[in-house]
Amino acid sequence: MKRVHLWLVAGLSALLTCAPAQIIYSFETEDLHGYADNNAPGFLEVFQATTGVTHGNYSMGVRWPGGFRWLLGNGVRDETLPYLRISRKLLLDITVPAGREVEWANMIVAFNGPPGYGWNQNSIPVGLPRVAGTRTILLDLESLPLPAPDVEWFQLNLGINAGSAHEIYLDSLRLYRPACEMVAFTFDSDLQGFNIGDQSEISLEWFNGKMRVSKEGGFRWLFGGTAPGLAAMVRRGDLVVFDVTVVASASQWANAMVAISSPAGWGQSDYVAEIPTVVGTTRTVALDYRGVALPDSDNPEYCTLNIAFNSQGYLVLDVDNIRIYRRAVEGDVNCDGCVNDSDLLAVLFEFGNTAITPADVNSDGVVNDSDLLTVLFNFGSGC
Ligand SMILES: [Ca+2]
Ligand SMILES: [Ca+2]
Ligand SMILES: [Ca+2]
């Protein structure tokens, strides 16, 4: 079974593009899912582009002079709602072109909820990339209720905000997949190496299977988190993901960044994630660390995860379940990092299925020959 008929598909490689599964919006159609229809030059420019393409042939470019802008979706229910009913955690690739840089930028999401709820929007913005490069952001919308499946229309609106003129390219709005998580820190019995060094105005304690961070305003690092296999995980992933709950707060805003330390150096992320500050709120936060120097082997002398928290004022957070989100391997249906028999079987078992499923590798709405060929063509990769 290992040596499947690769010769069958050798000539078809040109037809296959990189395809993270379960894509909601790829911005391949000219109307850009409605986002392009409601803007005026100078106020907001929305256009189809070939910069920052992570799926298909096009992305959606957005340029604005800074400040807050709404991008209003087309309201076609079946383009979005069935996906959100599977998961209200979404990933979105954002590219900032070379030469662009802003001090801060973020995004909120709003959609229409059940009758009586009106519009729902996430009160905690998600950080947008501020410097050149492609980064993936996580939109955690789990706190927002959904309307019934037969609601007439469903509009997914994106609110963008930046400190000055900004330009971003969006592609591959897709479902976040728990199957792609590699578990690193669960704080079952201790802090797994995390410490505050000789800093003041921050303290750290193990609290009921979580890591409790108490800090005054300002920027502070947590150093030295280590877990078995951490180097191997960070070499195969591109996001550090964790759950954060606000225990106490006198802060209007807070954010976080990560650094990975190994013989390759101290690699600090350029992406900054926004952290909730409202007491009782729990959110899943993702920090893209692409561009960071990573260990060059799975077993380096040392490899530690370091997290920095910045807040306006006093803040107490419980952090738990730090995992690394696996980078997509083309044809890897079950997201275990290796394209093998299991992926082939997943496609075969679901052959003909038109539901939203990871077996629809190319995200065209049906599991068929094309998906099978993608798996076959990539057979053995990542293993
Ligand atoms: Ca696309
Ligand atoms: Ca697999
Ligand atoms: Ca397909």
C-alpha cells in the first residue's frame, strides 16, 4: 500500500495547487464575496489581487488611510453559516507588502445573530500583522451566538482598524482544525519551566492546572517554558495557540508575543496578538512565529518557549493548553503531518461526499478524483 501508483499522477502536478482544507473564502470571484461593493476611493479600496495568495490564484487587497473601516459581506447564508456551525474558530492569512509598517492594526468580526440579538461582534479585536510578510490570524468567535440554519441571510462583516495608512491582502478564510494541534503545555502539575527571571511587577504561580500570571502595567516576559518534543513541534508548526482567561483586570488593553530560544538564537515574533481584559472572558489566542530562527534539529541542546505580556494596567490571567498548530502538508487529510494510507482511506471512505469535510482536500465542495490525486501525488510527504 505504501508504494501506490505515483506514476498515475506524475503528469498532473501542474493542476494541483496548495490547498488548506475547508476554506470558506478564497477571494477567487470578482465580487470578492461582497466586500468590494461598498467602498469609496480614499476612504477604503478593496480589490482582487495576486499578492499574498495562499489558495487559488487571487487574494483580496485592502488599502485605507488608517482608522476604522467596515468591510461588509454579501450576506449569502450558505457561503458561510454552515462552516460557522462546525466551528466558530477561523483562520485567515494576512499579507503585508514590503515597505509597509504600522504601529498597530487590528480586526473585529460581526455577523447577524438569532432574532432579538441583532448584530454580534467580538469586543476583543484580533491583532493584524503590522510589518511585511504573511501571517495567519485566529478569529475566535465562539462567544457569538449564531442564527438558525434557515435564517434568510447571513452577513459576515470585517472591521479593520490601524494607527496609520495600511495595506493588507487577505486569503484562505478557513476553519481552525483541532486535529492540527500538537499539545505542548497543559500545566498538569507544575509551570513546566516558565519563570519570570529577575523581573519585578510580575508574578507567576501554578494554579489548579493552569499558569496564573499577575502583572502591573507594562511589558514583561515569561521565560523558559520547556516540554518534551517542543523543538520538533515548533519546527513543524507556525502558530503558538493558547487559552487565556481574565481573572482580574484594571487594564483597557493587553497583548502578547512569543519568542523561541534555542542554539539558533532568541527568535522573537513580529506578530502581536490582542488579549482580552474583561474579567471572566476566555479566548483562544494564536501567535504566528514565522520568520523566527528555529532549532535546526528535533533534539537541540535546549529549546524554550517564552511569552511576553503587555498591558495598560494591572492584569491577572490564567493561561492553559499551549499548543503548536501544524503547518499544512498538502494532501494530509487528518493533519498528523504525514500523507499516508490513513489519508488515502479518508478520501476513499468519503468519496462522493458533498458535506464540509477535510477529505475535500481542494475545498471545491465534493470529495472526488481530484482529492484522491492530491493525496496520491503527495504520498509520503512529511512522513
Ligand atoms: Ca485565493
Ligand atoms: Ca495524514
Ligand atoms: Ca474536492
